[in-house]
Amino acid sequence: MASSKEFVERTMDALSVATGGNVSSRPMMGEYVVYYRDKVIGGIYDDRLLVKATPSSREMLACAPLELPYEGAKEMVRIQDLDERDTISALFDAMYDELPKPRPRKKKADKR
């Protein structure tokens, strides 16, 4: 089941408010990858917001369930309450340095 447009819009609106507009998303195979300040922080899968399981996310959301975004993937931490803006902001800031740097984009070949 793919995520609904309504859930994605509501989630991205809440994240944008919580992070001062420092989030974006990109559709990928029917779901959405979520970026925070240009780093992949998690995604939206089957109408669930999941973030990478980093030391900070596991500590700050110790009671949150670990869930698989899809079969064969690593477990991620589920954020259930999008109204906890201060918590989300602090979480994303804490996770940022634990996330890998974005990969450089491939340059397009010149068409001659």
C-alpha cells in the first residue's frame, strides 16, 4: 500500500513547521524519502513517518516502535505524533551529525 497524498502533505507540513522549513521530500518507488538539510533522515512508508535508527533517535524516542519500511530493509524508528514539534526539531538536529553526507550528484553528460 502506497502512502496517501493527504498523509504526505500533512506530514511534510508538520515537519516544515517543526524544522523551520529545512525539510523536503522526494517520491521514490511509490513512497517518499525525507531530507533534512539535504541529508536523508527517513521516509514516509505506508502512511507512517519513519526515521533512521541512529543513537540519537533511539535515545530520544526510546518508547517508539522500530518498524520495517519494507521487506529486507533496516529497522527504523516510527514517529507517531506529528504535533510534538519541539521534540521533532530537537530530534532532527541531534540526528543530523550522525547521518552520512549527501552523495555528490552525477553530472549530466554534454549532449553534442
